[in-house]
Amino acid sequence: MSTPPEQPEVPGPAEDHTTTTKPTRLTPRRDWLVLRIVIALVGLSLVSLGVWGAISGTAGLPGAQTAGIGTPANPTLESQFAYLSALLAGLGFAFLWVSYALDRAGVGLAALCGIIFLGGLARVIAWATAGTPHLSTVALMISELVVPPVLVLWHGSIRRTQKLKASFLREAGQ
């Protein structure tokens, strides 16, 4: 019987695999992989929503009072909406970059999550001052207030766990 080939090393953050004194075979880090996938999905969602908003304008909003896609409700409102939609797509691309470079982008992840969270708070203020929005907007607001803190806490948890593992390995090697 032949032995199966060794799997390639898939390290998490750079400092996590350089702290041991004995050579060890690194295993794929599922915790980082799952977080990367979730962050990439958030990024793809934001890019999709941003591109859709830039193409459809305010007519693409649920409950929009316009003549249809391509017919502006108000040129100033359409311009502002297109601009903010492009920013949303840009945030999505930034999330995609963070998912790729997660080991170097912890602060970037926190900053992007903070921006999305602030957007959710702005929706809460708009709800309080302008009235109840469409149900899909309420769902977006809830996700903007819940998902970003979860991602930041999840990232911190993985970092702390890996530092503890590295510390235990260091102590065991001495």
C-alpha cells in the first residue's frame, strides 16, 4: 500500500506558524477557511447590491414610486443613489480583498465592519424619523447591525485561539 501524499501547508496568520521551536506539520486551518469564505460571501453580496443599485437606480428599490427602471424619480436623488451604490460595490471589493489577505487585514476587517455597522445605525435613525421602511430594508438593517460585529468577534476569537495554541506548543517544546 502506498502512503497518501502529504497535503500542502495552509497557514493562518504568519505569526501563528513561526512560534514553535520544533518543526511541526501544519494542517489546514478550517477556522480561517470558513471565516474567509463568509467574508468573501459578504463581499460578493455588497458588490451585487452596489452594481444592481447603480444600474437600476431608485426604481430598483422595493416600493419605489417611479415610472420604472431607467426613469429617474429625481435627477439629484438618482445621482446620489448611484454614487452610494458605487461606494457599496467598492466596500464589497474591499471585503473580497480582506478575505484573501485576512492574515494581514485584521484592522481592515474591523474598519470595513465599522462602516457597514454605521450604515445600519443610519437606517435606524431614518426609520425613527421617516417611518417604517419596506421589509427587505428592515432585513438589510438587521444584517448590517448583526453581521459586522459577529465577523470582528469571530476574527478575534480565532486569533486568540491560535495565540494560545502557539503558547502551549512553545511551553511543551521547552
